[in-house]
Amino acid sequence: MTTLVFMFPGQSSRYPGMLGKLARLHRRAGEVLAFASDALGRDLRAHYSEDNPAAFERNVDVQLGVFVGNHMMLSALQAEGVDAELSLGLSLGEYNHLVHIGALEFTEALRLVQARGEAYDAGPRGQMASVQPIDLEALEEVVEQVRARGLGVLEIVNLNSPRQHVISGDAAAVEAAVAVLEDEHFVVPTIIERQVPMHSSLFEPVGAALRPHLQRARFRAPHRPYLPNRRGEFVAAPTPADFVELLAAHVHTPVLWRKSIDRVAERHPGAVFVEVGAKQVLHNLLDRKWHSRPKFATDNREDPAGHLASVIAALRQHMPRGPLPSAAQEASWTS
């Protein structure tokens, strides 16, 4: 049996002008952007325009831009009758997952993402680097080798696929690991963050700063399964306390994306994976050597409108027969 699975990307899935481009793709996406602007008291279309070089200068703006962009794309799909039985989100994308499964209203999640970004901006400094292709065992050896030099915190914080990972920690330690990987393993890592050492133990104070905001949030019983990054396992009947604990720890502990995808594939052999947001990062992680499953990316830089139309047409063929989710469930962004 076919099961559509929406994947919501994280902070790396962004580019200048993306919100304006998404707003032009579909009326519903434009309505989401206007609604988010009103809720935050900011002109998001103007801030994230291609003409603003500082659009993603602060981490709070990175998080808000990606979160809103992901939801704009989701709303466009739902408006065209395409929805998924399951979803999951990478890092920041978990907040889009929470909205999709009904655990948070869009406005509530928007405020939490803003608080999360502000906490990140006020947190300790460090770096992150994406590393591929390398298996986990070899990368662990490099991390231990660099740690022995006493350059500070260095941790593997994203286990994204069998051959793609992210390291995070103090700048000197990350830079030393990058040099070892280049010189001894012929891997060319990419520094993806020069300020914020996300998901490393350095960020434990940030998780503590976010916790009061999470405790005040109005979490609801979800109507779809919850699959948090922190565990990489489905959580049955999550309570508000579960959401608070998992999302607070999520800030300073590893993202178990590979494990999460493996669990979905095990439980749903007919899974069709759909990346919902900007770029094609999660789509590209699913190579044939890992999971040879049907996959789609909703974004395309060269022909966005034509590409999205073709993806929607293809996904409709995979939709289960029967009634769509209720309008009350899928219009929660207006709450």
C-alpha cells in the first residue's frame, strides 16, 4: 500500500527571495505569507526579498524564513488536494511536522520558532560542517583524534544518511576536523554555519532558555503519528510534557534523521517520500544505496511553477482513495 510521507527540511534549505517566489506559485501560499506577517507584525515578503542582503543575517530570521516557507509549500499542496498520512522534519523542520500532525497551530509554532531563533542568537558561538561521503565509524575516529588535541567541543550532531553527517562544536575543533578530513580521508567538508553550534552540548543553555516558551505552548493531541528527531522512533500518544522534553533536548542533542527514515521505511514498505520546502536537500539524501523508494522534491529553481504542477499531478496518483482530511484540520494556519 502506498503511503505519502512529507519531509520538512531544516535551516540549510533557503535562498534569497524564496518566500516571494513561493507566494507567486499559489494563492494559498501567498495567504500564509500575509498571515505570518500580520502575526509577527513584520513585512516578511519585504524582509526576505532578493534585494535584502541581510535577510538571513540573524539566526531568528533563518528559522522564521525556512519555517514559513515550508508551511507555504505545504499549504499549496493541501489546497490542491495533496496531503500525506505521515510526516517528519529535519531539525527546524520538526516544527512544520508538529503543525502538520495537529500538535500545534501554525500561529503557536510561529511564535515558538521566533523564540527558538532568538535563543540561538543569544547562545554560545561555534561552527558546523557538513561531511560527505564518509561512514559513521570513520568520522567517529576523526572526531576522537581531534578531541585528543584539546581544541574544545567537537561532536557528530546530524546522522543524516549512511554517508552524510554534520559535525558541530567550537570553531577551532571543527576547523581542525575539516583539515584532517581533507588531508587524510580525501573528503571535502562544507562549513554550513559559522556562528551557531546547533545540536552540540555547547547549546545546552539554549535548550534551557527555550524550555519556558515550550511549557507555555498549547500542545494538542496529534491526529497523525509523531516522529521526533531526538528519538528517531514513533512516540505513541505524546503528552504536552513529552513535547516539551523532546523539543528542549532537541536543541543540544543529535538529529537522528537516518534512524527516523529507516523507521518509516520499515513500517511502511510502500512509502513515497516528498520534500516539502525550498531546495532538494532531503530528496538528495535518499540515494539508491540507502532507500530505493519513489521520491519527489517540490522545489525547482529553474521552472518552479511547471515543476510543482508536475509533482502535484504525480502525487495525486499516489493519494489513497477516500475523503481528504477535514478542512478544520488542514486550515489550522489561520487560527
